Amino acid sequence: MILANLPALQVVIPLIAAPLCVLIRHRAIVWGFTLLVCWSTLVVAGLLLSQVLTTGPLSYALGDWAAPWGIEYRVDVLNGFLLLIVSSISAIVMPFARESVTKDIPENQIPLFYAAFLLCLTGLLGIVITGDAFNLFVFLEISSLSSYVLISLGKDRRALTAAYQYLIMGSIGATFFVIGVGLLYMMTGTLNMADLGARLPKVLHTRTVLAAFGFLTVGIGLKLAMFPLHLWLPNAYTYAPSVVTVFLAATATKVAVYVFVRFFFTIFGVPFVFETLPVGTILLTLGLAGVLGASTVAIFQTNVKRLLAYSSVAQIGYMLLGIGMASVTGLTAGILHLFNHAIMKGGLFMVMGCVMYQIGSVNIQQLNGIGKRMPWTMAAFVVGGLGLIGVPLTVGFMSKWYLVLGAIEKGYWLVVAGILLGSLLALVYIWRVVEVAYFRPTPQESPSVQEAPLSMLIPTWILIGTTLYFGVETSLTIGTADQAARFLMERSP
Amino acid sequence: MWAFGLYNYWIVIVLMMAGFYMVIAHGNLVKKIIGLNVFQTSVFILYISMGKVGGGTAPIISEGFTRYSNPLPHVLILTAIVVGVATAALGLALAVRIKEAYGTIEEDEIVKADTLS
């Protein structure tokens, strides 16, 4: 009974838990409850993925309404993998959250924080699992509205303006998305993604579908912070509470990248997107501009969280490069980097969360000699940073290796040069932090700073440790990514 | 006059552009939210328009009618209206908090306050 309803449970468990958090109101109990919920979503996601890997894609008719009319939840290798990423990040973030929120968020708002967190998790899982285009919009708004709330909980007053700016841009993006879905519905009379994929080829030449494609691309592009549309991201990541930054950086943009892939490959299909339209070239150009532009801007930041936020924009550029190549290798690299970046950036923002917890600031001037006083925390930063640069034995190397392979396969030498240059720029901005942390004298007059509490250090090292583990033992991640990429390229009509 | 026959779509475009322009051009945070609402409303009308079937009546089964309008877009838009209300409420709540923190809801004054501090 439970096994048959796993796809629904994946979304329903956090959805029902969120209002309960508001009712419980006791700080420690709410935390334990949220932890339990996050771990159970992880168990559900794990069971779903193993089921999909053995028996193939599974389809679930919500409320027993048959597929093209009712809402269908559809799990295949790609979104099974994504579900696992999102839920495992939430499961690792929760132990970290207990200590971290005590310094970031006023005590009476903590239960509300957990409620908003679970709603955001619901939305993200829902976006990934649903097979219905309009249902996707609803989940998109659930996750967005709760993430605006989460960001506005930051202590700095600029958190409010950052959340407001994100709200405006996010709503425009989501509205563009609905316009696109509406135009598709006009032409096909269906909202089910698989059904859309089957019916669209007949009407692909119409201007309505072209307009729909434009609206959808720009709308989702706003959500995933594609290079010229990324303006909301740096402020939102910088001023949000540490836990929120970790969670959003590791999941929200990744889920938007997934939506991009889903619409391009499953609904519109490779021939339309990459042969009729020059989307491949556009993605490669914007991806390169993002990698080089955002990495350069990151070098000049004084706030380390903002530095990492710009680095996130650059890393999204790498994923777009992978998608833009429209080959199995490129797509494998994109999906692989999606996972790898989630754990690397999640780990790095956790390091900044530890520093914020102990020092109350993440400005680079405050970090003089921090490496000697918080050795474990900063060692995690170094390892995560090496991953961002793409040093061998870290996950960052694997995804860049596949990206370069894909680019060479297609003969895109400029892209290869861009990827290598981007890695050099990453070296510069990571080195700036490392240099300050290890090679500057510790200020004498400052109060003694100790290592972060274990409940924060252990989750940080779990994420950072996995970047090393999956950098060496790559069969699981690359295998899944490769299977997902093949599945997407084959399914395209 | 084919262009007149599609007048509801012209209204959609006018509302959409007016709302979008308000979001971009106005520095007042409340006006931006209002613009966003107008922008979203245009999409509601777009959806409702596409549900119309030529010669169809309201989709309530009764004798003597064989042709009905499509009710699905209307139902979808009920959801979108709820989302729009939630967005507006959250946006206005943020505007109130910004007013408390900065003493103003004019964008240029907020930027000035942040660069001075």
C-alpha cells in the first residue's frame, strides 16, 4: 500500500508537516519533527530511485484520475536522481540548522522558519516529480513564495530588499512560464508533459508554439539565474540566513535547470530546439558569458557569501554549456555537474555558515588568520574550493572532464578554452579567501574564536567528504547521469 | 475585421505591457506590486479567452445544448488567482517591513540608504 503510493507520499509528507510545525511552536520539538520529515522524504526518494533503476519509469495517477486528464506523477531516472539530490540535501541541512538558526533567526520565528522550509521542500520535490505542466507552475510558486519568506528572515535589513527583488523577478518568471504553458495548451489541448511531447510535433511550425517556447525559456531562465537574468541571485544568497543559503544554493537553481532540460528534451524535442532553433548556440554563448563574467565579478567581492553566489552563477553557466551541446556526453556532464555543484556549493555555504556562527560576519577582512583558529572549518573550505576549481580527485574535475570531452567531440574549441579559463578564474577567487585565512597574521585584539560546534561541522564535512568520495568512486553518479542523458536523447521525437 | 474579432487578446496584450512597464519603470515598491498584479491579470484573461468555444454555452450539461465552452482553463486560472493573491500579499508585507527598516518605500532612497551605511 505504502510502496504503491510512494510518489504521492514524496510530496504529501512535507506538505502536511509544514502547518503542523506552526501548531507545535516548541523550538526543539519542531526541529526534531522537521528532521524526521526530511529524513523520511530521503527514504522515499531512495526507494523511488531504486524502483526506477530496476523496473523503469513509473507513473502514478493522482487521485486515480487517468493520465492525460488527471495529474500524473512520473518518475524516471532523471527526476528520480533529482529527487534524491533535493531530499538528501534537506536531510543533511537539517542537523546543521539547529545551531545555526539560533543565531540567525529570532526565537519566536523559528517554528515559522521550519514551516516555510518544509513548504519550500514540498515545492521543489513537487516540481521535480510532477508530469503535468500546470501542476509544475503551482509547485514552482509554492517553492518560490516560501523561499522569498525564508530569504527575508535574514538579520540584515538588506535581506528584505533582496527578498522583494527576488519576488518581483521570480513572479515575472513564473508568469512568463504560465503564459507559455497556456499557449501550448491552446495548440494541443493537453497539459500532460508526455502527451504534450507526443502532440506538439504536428503544430511545431506555428508561431504560437514559437512564442510559447520563448516565454517558457525566459521564464525558466529567470528562475535558474541564467547569466543575464541572474540579478536577483547574489543579494538573495548573501543576505539570507546561512541555512537558507545552503539549501537554496544546493537545490533551487538545480531544480530550475531540471525544468529547462525537461521542457527542451521531453516536450519540445531535440530537433526543434537544437536544429530548427539556434538554442544550442544561444545556450553556449550565455553559458560562456556566465562562466567568465560571473567568475570575474566573484574575484572582486569582499563578502565571501556574495563571492560564492557569483560563483554559483558561473557554475550554472557550466550546466548550460552541457545542455547546449545537445549530445549524450554534454548532457551527462550537465546532469553530473548539477549533482556535483549541489554538494560542493552546499558544503562551501555551510562553511560560511560556521564562520558566520562564530564571527558574526563573512567579510573577507574579518577572516584574517581564521585558518589557525577554525582549522576544520577552513580545511573544508579548501577542499570544497579545490572542487570548484576542478582539481583531480574532486567531483569538480569529473564534471569538467566530461564537459571538455563533450566540447571536443563537437569541435567547440572556444568552449574548451572558456572552461579552462573559468577554472583559472575560480582558482583566483578561492585563493583570495585561502590566502587571507591561512597566510595573514591573526589580529591580536580580537576575542578568541573557536571551532564551530560539532552539529554544524559534521554536516559540513559530510557534504565536503562526498565531493571527495564521488570524485574517486564515480560509477554511481556518472552511471546515473549517463543513463538519464541517454534516456533524454532517445525520448526526443 | 479579423483584428476586432480578437479584441480580448488585444486587451490581454495592452494589460500585459502596461503591467510589465509599471513593474520596470516605477521606483515605488507598492506600485511595482500593483503593476505585477495587472501583469498577472492579463494572463488570467488570456486563459479564460482560450476556453471559449465558438457557439458554445456555459459548460453545464442540459438538454438542447450540444456545444460547450472548455471549463478547464477557468479552473486552472482559479489556482493562478490564488497564487496571484498570495504573491501580492507577500509583496505588500515585505513593503511594510521595508518601510519599517528604511523609513521609505522609494527604491532610489533605499539604495542611497544602503550605500551610505
